[in-house]
Amino acid sequence: MNDPKAFLRDLFEHAVASALPEHCLSAHLPPPGPGRTVVIGAGKAAARMAVALEQHWRGDPARLSGLVVAPHGQALPTRRIEVAEAAHPLPDQAGEQAARRMLELVGNLRADDQVIALISGGGSALLPLPAAGLTLDDKQQLGRALLRSGATIAEINTVRRHLSAIKGGRLAVACHPAPVTTLLLSDVPGDRPCDIASGPTVADPSSRQQALAILQRYRIDIPPPVRAHLESERSETIKADDPRLTGHQVRLIASAQTALQAAAERARALGVTPLILGDGLEGEARELGRVLAGIAMQVRRHGQPLAAPCVLLSGGETTVTVRGNGCGGRNVEALLGFGLALADSDHIHALFADTDGIDGGAEIAGALWTPDTLERAMALGLNARAALERNDAHPFFQALGDSLTSGATGTNVNDFRAVLITAP
């Protein structure tokens, strides 16, 4: 292979393109109804989803309106659907105000109206409406602690749902009696609707007791108002048997599996055998990197589970337990763990990146690993192991010129990892 790095970038670009709203949304749109169609939503793909909906909508534009929330700096021009901006990953006042406006927007709908909810990853932080008796500051503090604790995204979102006035199905209930069609771009392992943006328009099977147990498990300081709220029945979320959810539909329009399949098809077209290891791999980022290194070495040494040239593909969402004060993200942390675990890096290249274009603490999608990464790092006086211990992987790869900078992609189907093993 002439240029392994270009090959890996090409796979990443095809993976992201497969999950862009303009490529996957139109087939899932409900038909126009007799009344109004109100569009709501939030997430890193919200603006691009709104644009795609307007482009493909076959109903009367005069009966189409709505409000979606995207991260600051990611709004796009639309005709009928307003795009508001708010902060991510920690919520801000703009997001709280947008959430209140969204509830007002759907507060007087009729049975002949319909709601289309455009939900993608990142929506949890972008719709931060605290439950009664709680404050935005309460949610911000708990959010910071959870993100640093090593908790999984499912655990984090379980807590978020039970501290919210809009998540955990509450936004869907506010739309009653109008039916809701929820279109989901999944960024969570397992693609559970309740975990995508903390499920504002879908039923939630988790309980307030589970939310409280998660905070206790990770030894997170629980402010008295939060504890009192979680110990009260008023914190319970909307369940599947709630009659106000009758007629609601949920459609998954793209996911990590969508992206991995697109990358696999592209690899085959370029003459490289792909193997999808899984679309929902989780765990501590650096430890998952070590596991992937072990599989790569098995291919390199023994041709198992397949022979080179091949590419190992995986998705999911790892976690990082923050120990240092560096600038990193889960993908570059996993990539450093991967590279340091390789006993022999000859003929092994890798790309780990976030499909939304932003990995952790920098506007960088991820990075690439090459057989000579450690050699080049030593020549520059860089210590890979020290960088890993400081959670400081972004500066390490930037210094080598191996950061992957895509900009915000307009979609979000979680992590993308590709390990290429070339023939000797």
C-alpha cells in the first residue's frame, strides 16, 4: 500500500459521510398531516438535520415550524425551523432558555398536529432544563464530576434524565395530544433511544434509585437539593405504558454500525479485507487501546483472525478517568494506549477519531499512529508514556503532525477506530 495514512483518512471520511443527515434522513420522514408540523430537537447534528428536513419536506411550508438547538458556532441557515445555539459539553444559560422555549412551542398542540423530533448526540448538554428545585449550577457541577469520574455515557445520562424537566420522555408528554416521530442519530453504544441525548421524547426504563446509586458508586458529592429530588417520586421519568405516548414512533436513521459498514465497504473496494470488531466497545480508553493492540499483534504474527492486508474496525464510546491536567480526549488517549502496547509496530497503522470532529478537550477529531511514531517522538524529546499519564495526548500528536483535524462534521455516531495491518 502506497499511503496507509491516506487510506485510513479515506475510511474515516466515508464513515462520516454515511451518517450525514442529508444522506440518511429523508427516507424516515413521516408524511405531512392535516394540521401543523412542529419540528423540535437538539444535538451536534441538529442544525444539519433541520436543513435536510426542510430540503426534503413535501408538505405545505407554511404549516412547518420549529426550534432545534446546536452547539455554539454550528448554526446553519434555515427557512422555517429556528436553530438556536448553546454550550457543549457543559450546559449554559442559552441552552436552558432554548429548552424553556421548546416546551412553550409544543404546549398548545392539537391531535391533528404532529411533531418531528430531531435528536442526536450532544443533546443532553444542549437542553439543560433543571427540574423544579434544582439550578443550572447544580447540573453543571454534577456534569463536570461525572465526565471526570470514568462513568459510562449510559450512567451519565441516567442521572441527567432524573434531574431534568425536559428529558426522560418529558418533552414527548408536553407534546400531547399531538403524535411525535423521533428521528435518532445514535452516538451511544447499544443505540438505546433513552440514552441518545438523554431521551427527551422517548420512554425511560431506568429509575431514580438507579440514578442515585450511580452518583454514590463514583463517590460524587451530591448537593442536598439533588439528593432530596432523587429521593422524591417527582424525579421519576416517563415510562413506556404512559398513555400520553400513544401513537409515538421512534426511528434510528444512522449509528456507529452505519459508519463501520460504510468504512468496511470502502476498504473492500480498495483491496483490503475489513473486520468489524464491534460497534459498541466501551471501557477505559487506554485499556481498550491495549486490547486492540493485542489483536493487531495476533494478525501481524499469526494471521489470525485474518491475514494482512486487513483493517480492524470498531466503534463505541470509551471513558477516561482524568488523572492529570493535560489536553486530551478519549480517542487520542486510546490511541496512545494502543501504540505503547505494541510489541512490534512494523506494518501497523491506526486512526482513532470522533465522528463529530471534536475529541475531548480540543477541536481535533483524533489522530493517527504509524510504525515510526515512537521513534519520531523520541527525536523531538516527547515522552509518550508521560503524556498518557497526564491525559495530554493532543499536544503529543500535534507536535508530530499526526492530529486529524476535520472540523465539526455535522453528525455524531460516536468513536471510529481503524487499525490497518499491511503485508510484510
